Amino acid sequence: MPTQLCRDLKISFPMMAFTRGPDAVAEVSLAGGIGIQAAIGFSPDDLKRALDRIATRLDGQPWGLDVVMPSGFSTPDGDKTSGGGMAAASDYRKMLPKEHIEFLDNLLVQYGVPALPPGTTVQNAMAEWTDAVSRKQVAIGLEYGPAVIANALGTPPADVVEECHRRGVKVAALVGTAEHARRHVAGGVDIVVAQGTEAGGHTGEIASMVLVPEVVDAIGSTPVVAAGGIACGRQVVAALALGAQAVWTGSMWLTTFEGQIDAAVTSKLIKAGSSDTIRSKAITGKYARQLRTKWTEAWENPANPNPLPMPMQFLLTAEAVERIHRHAKETGNVDLVAAPVGQIVGRLNEIRPAAEVIAEMKREYYATLAALRGIG
Ligand SMILES: Cc1cc2nc3c(=O)[nH]c(=O)nc-3n(C[C@H](O)[C@H](O)[C@H](O)COP(=O)(O)O)c2cc1C
């Protein structure tokens, strides 16, 4: 067990793996790391099914759950409202600018994306980003006895932190700056995940190489886990050298058989290189790293309207995203399909079993440690 955090979590390989696929979670935990089940987009029943699956595969090995409890949303005038007290979706919808609606309609016409069949209801992604939904996910997760509960956006509410601690569950939270890390520690967070700009999904602008030691130095004894651009054993060793006590990986599991993502998206990831991503507000209204697509191109074009702040962008695009996915399934045309992924996508060139991926990572980790001993 190479670090104190590994000893505390009872893991032998210093890696945490964020993934939608319960079998990928299990493979990582069985291999000595700790798999973290994503909760976003999971209904209560789907989440229970995923956690049941993890429970059947593991034999006491630790695992974790990741929820999205936004600590605040921006309204169109830039004001922050708390996630808990968020205005009703219908109130926000009234604020959608006409210019944006027209732009989106024209974009879909330009790419030949047909309307939805009459009577189709669209599940709005924003509905999943509320305090009520994430609290329910935490409550379900706690019933299954995770070792860690992680929060993506902001410090989890004090009562959630308290409840986790009462049950002996460690609380982790992601950050993109040292200032956020200090706030997390003040809010009772036990593990700070310092995520560099290279990362897939919502991400800040500071690179891992700069951010990780900055966060380590800023928060003293609280363990730091490095995220962003990590998918091989050499990068794990580098993260430990920067002062992290483990790594947190995300993109690399998207191209495993167990990663559970859309086949259309996987094929785009396999072909992409490390310079094919962009940090854009086009999906959620907050900066998220994703593949450069016709969708990001359209939203980044200065001649077009800017993406709206979160959660308005979700409300604006919910129906369009549904239409784009249906069109992609029917025609195979994935031009407009968004694909959040990090710069490490350049290394993800085939779909592989998760067990094989982590075994290779471990081999390279131990070989690199041995090689460095030779240098020292
Ligand atoms: C498709 C995708 C979805 C993500 N969704 C979440 C999420 O729901 N919660 C979260 O904490 N992090 C999320 N992340 C970020 C990951 O947890 C992780 O920090 C990031 O992937 C690490 O960098 P990497 O992509 O270079 O491995 C997501 C990342 C990707 C690629």
C-alpha cells in the first residue's frame, strides 16, 4: 500500500476510477484500485441495479459512488442561486432568448435532423442536476456501504458530509483550483480530487502538472488525488511524484467493454487524437472538455449566439439533443453528437476489457517505479 490514502481506503493500487459501468467499477476494485460508480443520469431503480451488480461481483473490496450536487447555478443575469433552492424549470424556460431558439432550429435543419414524432416527451437533463435527485442517490448509495462518496461540482452540503462521516464513509470532491480545495477542506471533505484542464467533462483551465502540487501545498494533510490526463502507469507514478496520494481516472474507461457508453460515441473516441478536444460550454453552459464536433463548432463560432449559462443551456438544448441522438441511431450520422472526453483520448485507440486495461496499467506502474529506483 504505497500511500496513507491507500492504507485508509484499503487499496493496494493508488487508483480511483470514475465510470458509468458497474462491471468496470468491479474490475477496478477487484484489481486493487477503487471503482467509483457514476450516478448522474441513473434513475433510482437503475442506480440500485448498478449497485446490486457491484455487490454481487465484489467480496468486501471497497468501491465508491459519484454524485453531482451543484452548489449553485447561474441565472441569465449572472446571479448565483443555490442548487437546492433552484427556480422551477418552467420559470427558466420563459427566459430562453428567441435568438438562441432560432439559431438551434436552423442548425438542426442545416444538418437534416428531423423533428421528434408527435407526442414524444423529452427528459430534461437539468432535472438530474438538482439537490433532491442527488440526495436520493446518496441515500441509495449509503444503503450499499460505499467506502467513498464523491461530489462533482462543489462542496457537498454539511448534513450530507456529516451523515457520510457518521457511517464511516469518506467524502471526496473535485476541484480545479487551490482556492476551491481550501473551501472543500473547510467544508469537511476528506479527499480532494485535483482535476487538471486535460480532463474530460467539466473542467477548469489549470493543467494537472501545475494544479496538483499547488493543491497539495495549499491543503496540508488532507489527501490529494490527481485527475486529468491519466491513463497509463507512468502517469500514475508522475502523479505520486507531484504529491498526490492516488489518481482519479475517467476518460480511459469510456473505451472499455464495460464502460457503457453509446457505440456511436465510442467510434468517435477511437479515431480521435489528443488535440481533438475543446473546452466548451456547448453542452451544459459550464466549460466541459469534449471532442470537437459540428455541435461545438457551431456554438464556438463568434457569428452565432453564445451558449447560455447552466442550467439554461440544458433547457434550451434538451429536445435538440434527443433529436440528434435519434437521428444518429437511425442514420449513423454522428456529426452533432457530443462526446465529453479528455485529452488522453489520443491514447484510447481500441475497445478493451477493463481488467486488461488495469492489469497493463499496474505492470507499467511497477516497471516505472523500478526504473526510477535505478536513476535515484
Ligand atoms: C464522459 C464523462 C463524464 C463525466 N461525468 C462526471 C460526473 O458525473 N461526475 C464527476 O465527478 N466527474 C465526471 N467526469 C470527470 C471524471 O470524474 C474525471 O475527473 C475525469 O474524467 C478525469 O480526467 P480524464 O478524463 O483525463 O481521465 C466526467 C468525465 C467524462 C469523460
